Amino acid sequence: MKINEIIRQKRTEKGYTQEQIASFLGVSAPAVNKWEKAISYPDITLLPALARLLGTDLNTLLSFQDDLTKEEIGIFINELVSIADTEGIDAAFHMAQDKLHEYPTCDLLLLNTALTLEGLIIMSKTTVQNCRYAADIEEMYTRASKSCDPAVSSHAKAMLISKHRKRKEFDAARRLLNELPDTTLYNKKQLEATLCQEEGNLEQAAQIIEGKILSEISGVQSALFTLVEIAVKEHHLSEAEQLTEIAKETGRLFDLWDCNSHIADFQLAVAQRDTGECLRALEKMLPGLCQEWKPDHSPLYLHLSMKGTNMGSRMLSGILNELEDTENHEYDFLREDTRIQNLLDQYHSAVKMP
């Protein structure tokens, strides 16, 4: 709450009128009224007496809080996504700026806000590079990269490395890469899960291990997809096909989002300029994006509490825009096929286009 709201709430709890507060502090009743309406604020010399009078401390009165908790950040991020859905990316960006101004030293908030805004933009019609907020988001990552929290700093640096790489700023990317820490010799998550198990907290132990499995196997599948891209660029299409099948089988074995497999098939078909295979992949991929992935329905992730999101529909929107973007010449051969165009037209009505 803001100071005006706190003054009003604490005054009401104490049963004081505005006139009584004014009398106790030696100010006018209209002055107190203006404080509570946020028209003006108490003189700094009055703050200690006002806090004592209201039965609170200066930190509470001034709404001072060092940092938000992870839970509070999670709630804010969900609100940010909702605002983007209902009012657009501009409203979400201004909401993010207000929060960051309120908590300028909360590095975890800074990083998650940048990641969320970038994700929202990627799923919209505008590419991050061409978005007017691109420089602001990159500045958020730059600030977060200087965090004293190693996890926040490393994640932010990884995002900056990706941006430098895309701009072919390889020296800058290499400098940041050299600053990233090597993997530790022990696995903290595994140690924590073992400790929880020995303490008898089996549910928490399972949550930790399931989260570890989901994170690490997603990383393995992502790495396999990267190998597919490399094989395609090296014109080793047979190896690319084998790697794609391995990545898909990995997803099936570990109950990952099935849509990833269809995306891999589509990208491979695009590399081969095979219109028929592209169509078959799209016929599976597009409906898959409309279905919610529920990892906690798998025996591998029973203890994970994962709320459903509309990320699939956001990806669907982004993919449709990318396929129909005439400036993206990678898909020119697909736009000439009426079957694919008809399929894309069907799904435009399935998403709320920004």
C-alpha cells in the first residue's frame, strides 16, 4: 500500500478522525485530508510522530520493503501477462516500469520482468528486434547481469549473449560467456532432495526431483534440436532426421510437451523444402498449440503444481504471424501452397491476435 492508504487505514483502525490526527500533530484537518488523498504528503519532521501516533513504524508507514518474495514476483508476473492479454503490450510495459520504479533494487523482479516482456513480444506480431521496447528490455538484462545473485546474473548474461550473437557481436558475446561460472562439482538439488527425504518430507523431496528431471530433460531435448539445426546447416540431412527422431523419442519417454515434436518435424521439413511434410507437421502442430500441456498428469511429475497458461495460444499467434510475414523469405515456398494458406486461415480465428 502507499503512504496515503496506510495513513487512512491505521487512522481508522485507531478510531481517530482526521481532525483528531491534525490536533495531535499540530497541523490542520485539511492537511490530513490531503495526505489521505495523496494530494500532498506529511513533512519529513512529522513522520516519526505520525508513525507513533498510528501505532506503526517508519518502514511500514513509508511502504518500505527491500525486495519482493519469489511468490510476490510470481503473482506480479501473472498480472503482467493478464494485462498484456486484455490491454496490450504497451499497458504491460508501463505496468512493469511502475513496479521496477517501486522496487529498483530487486534483481529477481528485474530479470523476470524482462523475460516476461520479451516472451510477450515474441508471441505477438512484433519481433523483439523491431519492437520499440527492445532497448529497454536489453537494459533490464544489463542491469540484472550486474546482480550480486549469481543465478540472476548468469541468466541475464545468457540472454545478453544471445542478443549479441544474433547481431554477430561475437567479441561482446565471448566476453560475457567467459564471465559465466562453470558447473559446480556437486548437485545442490539432489542434496536437498536427499535431505528432505531423510527428514521425512517426501512430498517436497519428490517435488525437487521431479522439477530437476523436467528441467534437465527439457534441456537435453533443446540441445538435440540444436544439433538438428547444425546438421541441417552442414547439409547432413540424414543425421538431422535421426537426431529429430531421438529428440522426439526423448519427449515421449519423459512426457514433455508433445507439440515440441511437431515443431521439430516442421523445422526439418522446412530445411528440406518439403511442402508436403510441412503441411503434415502443421496439421499436428497447430492443434497441439491449442491444447494445454499438463505435466502433473504424468507419473514423472505428479507432485509438481503447475498452473496452466495460454502460452500455446501465444505461440500459435506468433507462428501464424511468422509464416505470413512476407519479409521472412524462409517460408516463401509455403505461401505459394493454397493448402497451407487455407490451414493457416482456419487458425487465425482460434487465437486473439494482438
